[in-house]
Amino acid sequence: DAGVIQSPRHEVTEMGQEVTLRCKPISGHNSLFWYRQTMMRGLELLIYFNNNVPIDDSGMPEDRFSAKMPNASFSTLKIQPSEPRDSAVYFCASRGDAQWGKLFFGSGTQLSVL
Amino acid sequence: DAKTTQPTSMDCAEGRAANLPCNHSTISGNEYVYWYRQIHSQGPQYIIHGLKNNETNEMASLIITEDRKSSTLILPHATLRDTAVYYCIVSAGGNTDKLIFGTGTRLQVFP
């Protein structure tokens, strides 16, 4: 089991550019979560999906952020246009039906917007 | 979801038991207590969870008070690799449920 796979591991971009973060959940898991972590705000839930359907996106900061899950094995989080305040570590996590309290996290994407 | 209160930081000597408290006085009858930890620069890692009874696994033990208003995570023999931020979360569970992380307790294990 490869675990939750996120790419890229690090991303450095300039303000105004589009950023796309990618996540491959564990095979068989049907819930997927996107979290953001900063020193100031800690670990924040942005959005989560169940069976590829967004369930709650109330944590998405603003319209510049969008997330998709076109199929059970892939999700993207897009920021357009990016701003310096978006700099953070973005984590993706997945879980299966049988273990709904147990999230498996990826290694995260360290995003720096200059 | 019920809120939790945890100490900001704790220290523990290597080889001793680390007891991490969590207060969740407004927990509802159907809400579980979950513990996760986050080692520096890694994603959070699930440790254990429980509803009413005490639980034990290969990583830790979870003691929940009879009134369920507080719990304690016990690492029986702390090692330096247990240095991390520990999060206590309460949630009702279910396929569409979400887990909200608070600020956690920063545990420092020293030699």
C-alpha cells in the first residue's frame, strides 16, 4: 500500500500564478479531505469529498480556491490567482467506509508564493 | 462537534509514561474521542479512538472518564521519536463526518 500520494512535494511560484496540487488517495477509500496548515491558523479543513461528491466546502477561503475529484483515485486543489498569504503546507487525507474515524494523510505539499 | 481543551505543551523523560489530558466537557453521547499526532513536517497520524470504554493498541492507551467529559492518552514508554504535537478530537463519526483539528499539545520527550 503506497499510502496517500501528493504532488508536488514543494512548489514555489510567483503571486498571480495558477497553482495545482494533486492527490491520489489510498485505493478503496471513498472519502478525501484537503487541509491547510500554517503557523498562525494551525490545521484547517478546506473541503472534503465522499464518493467523489463535495460534502462540505465551507473551509475554502475564497473563490480563488477550487477543488475537484473527477474519479475515485484523483483529486486536485487549484489556486488561481495565488497570493503570498496562500503559502502553507497543504495536506490531503483519505479514509475508507469501514474506518470512518481514521484518516490517512499524505506527506503534504509545501507551497511558497512569492 | 464538541470542542476540546488540551495543554499547550508537556515534557516527558524518555522511558517514562507520557500522560496527555484532554477535556471535552460538552461531548455528546454519540461522539467518539480520537487522538492523532503530528511529527514535525509530516502529515498527522492516527493513534487511537474510543467511545466509552478504555482502549489499547500497539501505540497507546486511551482512558475515558465515566462521565466522558475528559480523557487521557497514555504512551507507556515514551521515546524521543514520540516528540510531536498530539491532537484530541471529538466527532460523531459516519461516512460524511469531518475531523476538525485544534491546536493540540506539543510533547517534548527528553533524554
